[in-house]
Amino acid sequence: LAKTTQPISMDSYEGQEVNITCSHNNIATNDYITWYQQFPSQGPRFIIQGYKTKVTNEVASLFIPADRKSSTLSLPRVSLSDTAVYYCLVGRFNDYKLSFGAGTTVTVRA
Amino acid sequence: DAGVIQSPRHEVTEMGQEVTLRCKPISGHDYLFWYRQTMMRGLELLIYFNNNVPIDDSGMPEDRFSAKMPNASFSTLKIQPSEPRDSAVYFCASSHRGGGLDIQYFGAGTRLSVL
């Protein structure tokens, strides 16, 4: 499994855009990048997944450069309810033992 | 679907007692995962099942831990005897196909406190 590195914590204010970058220098050709979100007292929840370039859904955008050695999760116009831990995972089809790592704690302030 | 359902949400027990955590996966999902989350070690995979069969239990910390999946709609994680260091939040998750590309759906977790 490719090792991922992401910041431990980030602070933001309501209405701002939050960008969390995850490094995965050893990503393999068949690996995809997946992000999960975990609110306090809840289990992780899938946010977005991508392989290359850009993926966007109703919650976030995921930017992956051509070399795929990093990826950036972008949360547009965050609100207080976006305060959570965000995990970057790298895995392929037959990777069943996903490593969640320490994640990035995002704190949104009023 | 109601999602992955875990019970109980909170469990407080004394050292040496048997603890059983329960999980009902999403209907139609073939994979079930048990995780443990602590401040020190983060989210760790304990064991996972495919079609009710345990596939990899290498994450189970020791013989005091056991997990079963008697049918497609029910799984248990048992700790016997429990110890204070087992205090953690235990999550169950299920997915349709498993693997790194499939979305895992997590339950709300069981917060276990062993006194």
C-alpha cells in the first residue's frame, strides 16, 4: 500500500475554501485516491474518489496532478458543520486492508 | 436502507467481563469489516469477511478477540475477557465488492469502556 502524508490539522473560517493536500509518492499505476470524512462520534464517510485530473461532486473536488504523487481535496465555502477529520487513502482493486492514517483535523470557526 | 447498524452504541463493563458487539451490514453487501479506533493508534482494521467467511484476521490484537458472521445480515465481535486497554470505539463497515476502489459504509460505532 502506498504511504500517504497529510497535514495533522488545518483551521479555517466559514465561507472560505479549504484545500487539503495529501502526498503519496509511491502511488502505483493501479491505485486510486479516496477521501473519507469523519465527524465526532460518527464513523468515516466516503467523500470522493479519483484516479487523475479532476473529480467533482456535490460535496468536494479532488485535484490530481499528472504525476499523481499528490492530491488535493478542496472543500468550497466551508461551514461550521464541515469541522471533521479528513482521511486520504490510496488503494487498488484488491486492497482490502485500507490504511486510514491519522487524517487531517479541519476546524472551521465562525 | 438504514445503513450499517451497530449495537450497543455505548458499553461500560468491568475488567474480566465478556463483551459482545453487534453489527448489521447493509443488505446486499458482500464484505464486512471490523475496525477499532483509539487516539493513540487511529483507525485499525481488525478483521474482514467476504460472503460471511473470515478472510483476514491479522489485525485482531490477541486471542481474547473473536469475530463471527453467522449469516449475511449479522456479525459479532467478542472480547473475552475484556481489559482496560480494550477501551476504544469499535466500528463495523460494509461494502459491496470490497477492495480499495469500493466505498465502505460505516456504522455509528460502539464506544467501549472497560473499567
